[in-house]
Amino acid sequence: MSKRMLIILGSVTPPGRMHRTVNEAAQRSDASLATVEVLDLAAVRTGFAGAAPVEGDETAGVIDRLRGADAVLFASPVYRGSFTGVLKNLLDVVPVEALEGKPAGIMAMGNTRDHALGVERHLRDVLAWFGVIHAPTAVFLSAADFEAGVPKAEAAADLDGLIATLALLADATSATGRILPLRPPSTREG
């Protein structure tokens, strides 16, 4: 059964390798497993946590898209050893129930492999707070994974494998009703 997957592209820099990679992965995805949609945070206007709504605020629509997805892939370049502020801001305004119990994966990109775990480590911590079901591995791409701006076959296959894994996790959660992770501390009474 085909599931709906949302790729959150957490970059606001001009389109480059990351944009091209996730958009091509979405187009390549096996529609029998998942219908993949890309949400580019550079193209939407979201408010800030705790602040008054901004003019043209699309936060509610973004949250609705997250709620409607069966699985979510978070894609972020390495920025100062972690994921981007625009992605963190989105996660600051998303209610727990929009992601709780939902399969989620991580794709990160940096110039060199020296930064391979920064995004994954920090984003896993934040997503665990939401109670997501983590894909067992993440994908990290560096400049060495590209030729003429295009992902090499092995890099593309890694990302395709992550998308297929998320689709299978989404099937498993819908078939059983849900795989229940530990509840986030914010949702516990007491």
C-alpha cells in the first residue's frame, strides 16, 4: 500500500546539490511504496516559536502537511556542526502529536565526511523528544559523493534505500495501528 512521505528540506540557501538530490530522489521513488513530496523551507513562510504570527504565515499549512504524512525525511546541510536554524525553528513550532509515533529519517550533507554525525546526532535528539520512530540509519553525503553536481550512483542508492525503509516503517505502523515509542516528557502527566 502506497504511503505519503514528506521530505522537509531544511535549507534556505539558493538551490544546489541538496535541493537537486532530494527532488530527484522524490521523482525516482517507487510509487508503489510511497508518494514523495518535498517541502522546501526556503519556499514557505513560517513564524517563530512564541512570537506573533508573521504576515503571510504558512505555519499552519506546514503542520497540516506534517500531520498528513505517513513518514517524514528531514534533510539538512551541516551548519555550524548541527542542522540549520530554519529546521530547528520549524520543529520549535510543531506540536508533538504531528510527529509522535511517525517514522522519520535523516539525510545530511556537508562538504567533507568530517561532519558526518553532527546533523544526525542533534536531529535524532530533537526527534526523539517528539517520539518519532527513527529509521535505523541516516544518509550523509559529502562533496565526494557528487560528480558535476549530480549524486553518484552509490549516494543516490543510499537515499533511495532510506526512502524505501521509511515507506516500510510506515506500512508497519499502519498495519499494527502504531508502533508506540516512549512518550515525550512534555506529554506525560505528573
